[in-house]
Amino acid sequence: MSDAVCVWPAGAILGEGPLWSDRDNAVYWVDILAPAVHRYGLGDGSTRSWPMPEPIGWLIERRDAAGFIAGFRSGFALLELEPLRIRPLLNPEPERPQNRMNDAKADAAGRIWAGTMDMAIVEASGALYRFDPTGACRRMDDGYRITNGPAFSPDGRSLYHTDSERRSVYRFDLSPDGELGARSTFISFPPQWGGPDGMTTDAEGGLWIAHWGAGRVSRFTPDGRLDRFIPLPASQITSCVFAGDKLDRMFVTSAGQDLADGAEPLAGGLFEVDPGVTGLPTGRYAG
């Protein structure tokens, strides 16, 4: 597959948070602002959507139980889709009512790393949180405008995190017990690249980044050099995920937010591209 294929022209306002579920042989993703959860079945191409009661940034499968942990504007919650059940767990920042959850991933130890941001994108009030399997939550970094794309190196020793508004991808040393080292700038995006959005890593340590405003996903080597990119027929590309039995398929989310009607017919769609490499197993929450 040399070109991007739109497998679902969903017309999402702000598609984000793709999650590969080998349990369900499906890619789940969200429309933060609709708000809704979507599911695309890899076996038959089936699609299904569930309206949500408030903005939702992501969902992550539980390792030892059914259902998901989800990041709503109001905080972390247990989420079951069939039938729909939502049980709030924790608001990590009640003192910042202007914020919402935006992006998250689970690491190999079963901890969730989740970012928040100002809903209006005015204040640098976003932060990075660690949500442990015990249910404890801790603020690990602060001062972000648009948090995005937690991702981990294959050996689990590095955590990548982004401030999209500042066009910066950061790297942290990550210890086995979940402590972070100092933040350093790993990649700085020039304006023509758009903004770095959601991310994932492949089995070789390559970092794949969605370009908001530049219509592509790019692969960067473990030392931060641009390796290659794949163009897509929508400008606002938001995130990407490896999927399939061999983790050799890549699905990419996009957004139609603030675009003129008809300007980009496939904006907000779910795309499939050929990454040419394999990904890492999906992280699940261990609580």
C-alpha cells in the first residue's frame, strides 16, 4: 500500500486517540468534540459509534478486566460500551476547570500517562499525569499549552511527550518505577512541518509523529533525525497507531475542525497507510 486509503470517511470534528485492540480485532478512536467513541473492525471493515456525554480525549483497555479507562474533560473514568456505562474515578486537577484531557498511553508496566490542556488554548495550564494501577495519580510535568502523544521507546527507558503549540517534542528518561528525568527537547518542528500531534513508536525505536496542519505522518530515528514521511489527503493529521495481527498496519486519525465546508472532503476520516515496519504491543492499564 503506497498511498493513504481512507477506510472510514467519518467526518470527525477532532478525531484522535487511536487504540489497537487485539481482543476485538478493531481500532478504537475518539472524536473529542462530537463527542464520540468510534470502532473500526479490521476483519470486516465494520464501523460503530457511541455518543459520549462530554469531551473525551482517549480510551485505554484494562489488562485484567473488561472495558476501558477513558479520559473525559472531567477526568479519569471507567468506560464500558456495550451497554454504555461510565463511572468517574478521579479529577486530577479540580483547580483547573478550564482544562480537559487530550492524549494518553499506557506503558509496559500498566501505568497511564495522560496530558491535559486548556480547552480554549489560551493558558499554558496543561500538565502530564501518571495514573498508577493503584488508582493514585501524580502530576509529573507542567506548563503545557497543547499536550500530545505520549510514547515510549521499545526498552521503556524513554518517554516522549509533545507541546503541539510550541512545535516541540520532548524526551524524558523513564525509570522502571515510573520516575522521570529532566525534560529535554528531542525534535523541534519548523513552521512548514505544522505542529507535532499524536505519536507512536515502532519495534526498531522509530518515532512516528502526526503533523497537524501539514498533512502527513513522519518517522524519526531514535536519535531524532527525519527518516521518511507519508502524505495524507487531509491537512489536520492527529495521531497514528500500529494494528493487525502482525502490528504491520498503521491507522491514522484526522480532524475537520475549523475547515470550510467541502475544503477537504476526507478531513476527519480514518486512514490506513503502509509503515514498512512493525509496531509495539498495545499498552494496557493494569488496574
